[in-house]
Amino acid sequence: MACYESENQGFFNRHRDNTTKGTAHRRFAMTLNLNTGEYEGGCLWFPEYGTRLFRPGVGEAVIFSCSLLHEVTPVTRGRRFALLSFFYNDEAEAARVREQNRKYLASNEHQATTATKTKSKFDKPSVGFQPTSRKKPR
């Protein structure tokens, strides 16, 4: 679950959801809107397909190919809550890729930890939402 907040201009820059080793097995993405009317902005946009912005109602979802370029526009008032999920079409392949990714990430954990300690995560952010399971930085 994600929370996009106006106080930090909650957003998610343009990206594709299957372009890294850790996400290559993904086929479709889903964003399920958990609230509306309590925030402004926070729309889903597919820039390669024009200027139309998507803002599903409460309990409505947008499902799209992970290969589509997309972004979430900044939340300018309130908080937007969304459930984010991914789908894949071959369980065995997905399990194999996840295991490869787990090994890759484990082998690079020390490097990532060192990089995190030396560079602020707020240097040129590409994402402005807070997973609801984490506390906000002070």
C-alpha cells in the first residue's frame, strides 16, 4: 500500500515496472484507489499515449502492462492511498526470477547499505510516496 501526501508533493516519476533484474518477471501492474475526494492531484498518466489523466474512484483499479511508461502526478492537497500489485503469467518462471533476484540483491546488500549511508535519499528523488508500513523521515 502506498500513501502519496501533499506535504511532500507525493509523486512517482516516469518509469516502467519491469526494467530491472528485480522486476523483469512482472507482466501487469495494478493500482487500486482506496480513497477519492480527500486529495487533489495524484493522477496516473501514460505520457506516450497523450495527456489524459486517470483517477479511478474508490475501489476501482487501473491495470496496465508493466512495459508502459507511466507516472503519478504530484498530490497537491490531502493524501492519496493506493494498493499497488503486480501480476505475471508463469509461476515457475516468476519463482526462478525471484530467486535469482534474491541472490543478486543479497550479494549486493553491503554495497547498497554503504551507498544509502553516504547519500541522502532526498537527493533528486524519483518517488515521493511513503509505503504505509514505514515511518516518515524526520
